[in-house]
Amino acid sequence: MACQSIKKATFAGGCFWCMVKPFDEMEGILDIRSGYTGGKTEAPVYEDVKTGETGHYEVVQITYDENVFPYEKLLNLYWPQIDPTDDGGQFFDRGPQYRTAIFYHDKDQKQKAEQSKSELKASGRFQNPIVTQILPASPFYEAEEHHQKFHQKKPEAYEQERRDSGRDDFIYEYWQ
């Protein structure tokens, strides 16, 4: 029997490698998988998705215990990982597969995501419009194993990717 407090959340924030670590090893986060969603190709692979032709986003799908790590807390951790004003990708990763989006799994997630986006808009933190989409969850396709927990498998390459991409500089400037 599945516990009713165990839920899934799906976030697109550019390169999925950079989106795992912020959520990893937090109490209440049970699993994080890198993958693809939102596109038209069934069972896509990385080589197809990276072309930008499949319509998929690179995403992380998080399995969490709502009683320990509520969805609002996930949203509060998600926004500071991205540039929500960039609709052409994230940092040096360009193309539709690197756009930002929140994929909701139920009406409650949709309402909370919309509310958090409205609060971010109202905060005045950004001069440009917030373009991160809020979309219904669609089939999730897990990425190849070598993409899972990349920050643990290749920590030096992961840190270099974050530095070179401009993500860390942006986060420091807008969120720290």
C-alpha cells in the first residue's frame, strides 16, 4: 500500500545535472531522477533530446514525503536554482530542452506553483517577466544511467560545468 504522503514533483531548470544536487540528501526527499518530459517523442534518449527537436525538457523528478518536505518547500528551493526570465534555455545551455517549467501532478501542486510564481513576480526581484511555465505533468522518461546523480559520479566535472555555465554567478547575484 502506497503512503498518501509520498508524492512526485517534476521541475525543468536547464541542465538536469545541475538540478539534482540542491534537492539531494534532504530529509523527506526519497529519490531524484534525471529525465525528460513534455515532448512528442515516445521513450526519448539523450542524443535525441539534446537536438531540441523532440519537444522534451530536461527535468528532475523528485519523490518526496509531503509530511516531511512539503511541496511549498520544494518550490522555495526550485526558484533560486534558475533564471526564471530566460525562455531560450538556462545560462550557456541553449535550446527548448533547457527551458524552465514546473510540471504539476495534481490541482494542489498547480495552485501552489501558480501562487509561488505570482509571489516571485510581485517581489520585484527581476525586471524582466517571469517566463517559467506551469504545465500538467506528462509521461516521464528516465535519462540514461550515466546522467543520474552526476554530481556524485563526477564531482570535478559537475563543479566545472556549474562554474562555466554562469549558473553560480547568477544565483549569487540574484538569490544570495
